[in-house]
Amino acid sequence: MTAPVAQPLPLPPPPPLLPVDDFMLTNDFRRLLVEFVQIDMLTKMRLLCKDWRRVVDAFIDRKVESGEMTVIGGNEISYKEAEALKERRSLITQVVFLLNMTKVEAKACIFAVNLIVVEIPEGVESIGNAAFKNCHSLTTVSFPKSLTYIGDGAFVDCSSLETVDLLHTNLQELGRSAFLNCFELRSMTIPDSLQTLGRNVFAKCGKLVPSHIDIYHKNANLKTIAHLRSLQSAK
């Protein structure tokens, strides 16, 4: 006679779900929490869902009123959107870049007319088109070694910028009109890695470009670069 096969014991019922505080699912909770997190956590919080993104973006926008702007990667805006922010951007005196960024997006700080000093963090590889356009008070920009590209008009109309040091960077390309109308720019160092230049990179930079160079000639960029490199080698 065959012995009976043992039957497996039934699984116990799952434990009851713990009660969830409904407040933690509200935007009021989200608005409260963002006040206490470190600034570099905001990027991750924005990715959780649309509600978190709206709350984080509103928090960042409110900080502008105190003169501080937080720059988040992946938030490129159109010229129409930038124009709508023009008055608020005039309040900005300080810029904070979130960690782990590789790009300063196009028009990221456009119209920040009272911004004076910018320190772009290591890891940023490119500065987008018109990123700092019309930052009329900007005098000092620190560039990271990781930088390889400066976009079209990135610093156009930065009329107070006097010195640009790119010698320590891995810069490979300067976009069209990158430093157009930088009237006070009188010193620039560039790395050997620079290979590509757009048109009119140094147009109307009268204190940087010698008077014998026709800035609108097709070879003006090459002549200006040769001049800057000759100054570097002489030091």
C-alpha cells in the first residue's frame, strides 16, 4: 500500500497594509519637505512624478525672489519663456548649480543682469546657446577643466566681463558670436585643444582684438586666436 503524499501547509494570509498618512501624498507635504532637503537632491525629487516636479520648480522659482537662482540640468527654455521671466531674472545675484550636471542649458541664466560672479562646477562639459546672454554685470566666470564646448552667443552682451581663463579646460569648440559685444573683455587664455570656431566669436571685443585685425574678415577668428596664443607664449 502506497503511503499518502504529504500536502504542503497553506501559506499564512499577508499582513494587513499599514495605514498611509494621506498628508504625505499631498502637495502641502511636498512643499514642506523641499524646504529641508539638500540642494543636490532636488534633481532626483523632480524625477519622481509630475507633482514633485511642479513643487520643486515652484520652490526654485521662489528662491529667485531672494536673489538666488538654482540651475537644473535638462530645463532648457525658449526665448518666449525667457522674455516672460526677464523681470524676475533681474533679481538674481547668485547662481547655484546642482551636482552631477554635464550641461548648462541654453538660456539658463539669460537676462540675469545683476549677476556678477559665476562658478561653473567640475563635470560640466558644455555651455548652451545664450546661456549667459545679457548678463551685463557679470565680471568673473570660473570654468571647469571638463568644459569642451561653449555655444552660440553664450556670453553675448556680457559687457562687464574683463577676463576669461580657458587655458586649463579641454575646450574644443567656441560657437558663433560666443563673446559678441563683450566690450570690456581685454584678456583671454585658450587651450591647445581648441579646434573649431564659429563666426564672429570676438566681434566688437575692441579691447581684446588688436585694431589691425578686421574682426569681420573670414580669417578674423584665426588671426585673433594666433594673437592670443602669442601673448600666452610670451608670458
